[in-house]
Amino acid sequence: MTKNMLIDAIHPEETRVVVTDHNQIQEFDFESQSKAPLRGNIYLAKVTRVEPSLQAAFVEYGGNRHGFLAFNEIHPDYYQIPVSDREELLKAQAAEDRSQAATDDNQADGDDNATAETDGEADGETDGDVSDIGGDAHEEAAPAINMRALHRKYKIQEVIKRRQIILIQVMKEERGNKGAALTTYLSLAGRYCVLMPNTARGGGISRKINNGADRKKLKTIVGKLDVADGMGLIVRTAGAQRTLVEIRRDFQYLTRMWEDIREKTVSSTAPTLVYEEGNLIRRCIRDLYSKDFDQVVIDGADSYKEAKTYMKLLMPSHARKVKQHAGDAPLFKEHGVEDKLAAMFNPTVVLPSGGYLVINPTEALVSIDVNSGKSTREQSIEKTALATN
């Protein structure tokens, strides 16, 4: 066994996930029941205040405090203006979306040629961020739209009103005294695709897929999908080597999800949650799991059933790799990762030189203090500093 995903969900108040490769921890994340993440969730919300000085609105969606919705994150569908003006705006935005999509493709194709020579990495998606599993899906799908032209004609106070009902998605978590950052440009992340139900881009490929042959194949595949007008679809890096059948199945799954969201929205009263991004187990299977894994071992009966069902939905042929932990010892202890996790959270890190680091996170930054410790064998302070570092 070389690469495993270990999920400790035996205690309902906290879930921990570790990815190991040759018994070394590659990824770690945890989720507390008392502080569930909001990012990616979709809510039916109500505008509580329009702030002309910020050109933004404050929105009640059900979080701990009101969310912040900038004017350039509000879709023209929500503008309270004459129908003819709104149609003109939507046409202009659709044309701009198509132009931007073509520009992105041309730039990415240029990146392909450059990459062949320099073996560099195209910018765009950032897969596998340990601190925010699944975050890249929404960063990748953020609408690359120049909204300035649309907003020159109007001010937010002219088109958005207090008590107005809107459908929003959380882009950034609440932090400190700041409310969550919101958008009305929605994105639904799947295993291989991201569906943008109200961003009119015909289709795109993640810019981190930098192989020219893969990009051409994926463009052909996307062209065969029945993406409705007014929607957009982006193929994620995980879809680089996927077939038409696999990507179509993922696209259909996202389409059904969007229909469910629409139906729930119609029957709901603001503020309310209409779509949850998914718990940690689902996000890890969606964003981290690959065919390289030997097994997914889960400690906790309910979580095992959930993971098994979700794996059958996303990758039916891999469901056999999802197994329930049956040993007497705790899962992490049995696989030798508990002590490694404890060491990982120790603020003091001993260096081979005999020096040590003290790492302390603050609200604005992470401070790293380098100390010489036992590294005192050199003849001068300069040489000591060099040896310590």
C-alpha cells in the first residue's frame, strides 16, 4: 500500500482527513461541526442595506453577520430597470463573455507553445490547497468579466433596492469582524467540470492544462455537450485525461444539481440555505482522490456509507476502494499518523543545524522566528546565522 486516504469520522463533532504516500503525510484537513465552512454555499438572501459610498450591498443570508456584495458581483438580471434596458445589458455582457472566452483560449494556446519550450506552469487553477480543499474549483470558475462598461450607466443605489431577494454564493469566509464576501455569479464544482449556470461562456479549459493535444481534445468534448444558452462550463485539471463519457456524466450531474437548486429556491423564503458545497468527505473525494490511491479507509459507519454512495455517483468503478476501518486501534494510530499530526502543530521546529524555528500565525501574517539554539560552533555571528539558516 503506498497512497491512501484516511478519514477519521468516528466522532460527529469533528472530521479529519489525511492523505498519505509511503506513510508520509501529503495532505491534511479537518472540519468542525461547530464551525462548518460557508464557502461555495448558495443561499436565497435578502438585501438589508445599499451603501452608495462603497458601491456595494449588505446582505442577510443566514451567516453570523451580514455578507458583503460588491456591485460588480451583481448579475444584471437583478437590476430593477426597464425590461428593454436589462435585455440590452445582458446582450452586451454575453458578447463580452464570448470575447473574453476567446481571449482566454488564445492566451492559453500561447501558453501551450511557451510551455513546450520552457516546461513552465500556466497560471490559473491551484490544485490541492491543503488549507482549503475544493477552493480552487471556485477560483477557477470566477467569471472573467470586465463589468466596468455595464456599471458606467448605473449606480448600485439606482438598480438594487432594500429588501430585494437575490440568490448568492459565498466567495470568501467570514474573517474577524468582516462578513463573508458574496457573488451572484454562481459556480457548481464537479469532479471534472465547473458549471456556471448564469455566466454565458460557451466553454473553457483550465489554463493549468497546458498540453496542446489535451486542450484540443477537451475543446472537442465540450463542443459535444449540450450546454444551454446563458450557461458556461469549464473543464478542471482533473479532467485532462478524461473521456467524453466521463465528462458528460459529470456535466449531467451538475445540471441535475442546478435544477434541484432552482426548484428549492422557488419554494423557499429568504434567508435560507439552498445548496451546501458539501462536507469535508465529499470535497476530498471530489478534489483529491485519483486512480493512484490504493484505498479510502473510513472510521465511522455513517460516514462510510456516505463516502461509498458518493464514490458510486462520481466514479462507480472505484467504489470498491472505499473501505470501513475494522481494527480495534483508532484509524490514525494504526497507520502511524497521529504522532506526525501532533508534531505538525508544534510551533517549534528543530533544524538539523541545532537551531530552531518558532512559527506563530496572527490575523494578518505568519511570523517565523529563527533562533540559533545549539548552533554555536561557528567563529562569527555571520557564520552562525548562515549555518543556522
